Amino acid sequence: MSQQGHSQVKLADPIKFARDARVARGEVAVAELGRLVDVLSDGSGMVSWVLQGELGEDRKPRLLLSASGVLQLRCQRCLGGLSWPLELSSRLLVVPVGQPIPDEELEDDAQDAIEAVADMDVVALVEEEILLALPIAPRHDDCEVPRPRGGDQRKSPFAVLAGLKGRDGGHEA
């Protein structure tokens, strides 16, 4: 199963998809991922994804999702654009609708659990996993904090404390 764009990529039965070890793959324009675009500096680019079903050693159905591309994040230091290489790999336990997720699965950081809803939207799943993988505060390695207008540098409120500490001669009170 291969699909271009976000036009109706659905899994009719995610548990059967996993049990049959089926594979779906496709590409989606970043601009079509509305929730993701809201947190990016720009919506250019494409994301390639592969979804593979499997039965684990415990005979439980799983979906293995991988996605790659380059996303344009906003640097939290300088507020400029930041190219971020997306290399996503998620392991998802597929749980029948209405069945509780076992406690041991909730504590397992190696995989997440999802409900096996009929007609599961694969691209929405890809978008959700990308959102979860984004860095909390993306920053360039070598950018500077923006300076106030006019170029004057404001002193840190802690500069006075540093000066007092220096004058005290290193003696403790």
C-alpha cells in the first residue's frame, strides 16, 4: 500500500494489519499537517513514512512507525528558523477498542499503546507521533540572544550581586 499526500490513508482493521505483517508507506507535505504546521517556523518540505505491522514475541499486535524529513522549527533563543532532521521510530501496541491498557504497558517506555479504531487515519497517527518527538525548546548551537533595540546592552540584575561577591574578598560571613 503506497500513498501520496493526505488523501484518505486509512487502516480498516489495525489489528488485522499488524497480524498480517502488512506494510504501508507514503509521503505527506508538511503543509498538510495542520497541527504540526502551527508549531513550525514554516510548512515547507515533505515527510516520508512507513508503517509496518507485526506480532511481537508475546503474540500481541504492534505497529512500527518510522518517518523522516526535515522540519523548520523556530529557535527559542534567536527566534529564527532552524532546520531539524526528523528521524522518527515508534513502536505502538495495538489494543482493541474498549479494552484497558495493561499497567505494565503504560510503564514501558519502549512502546506506546493505541486503540485499534476502525478506519484509523495513518497520516493523523504520523502527525501525532511527530508532535510527540519534537524538541521542547529547539535552539541553534551557535546563535546569540537577541539584543534590545538600539544595540545597548542591558546589565543583568545579577551583575550587581556578582560585583558584591567580588568585593567581599572571598570571605564568608
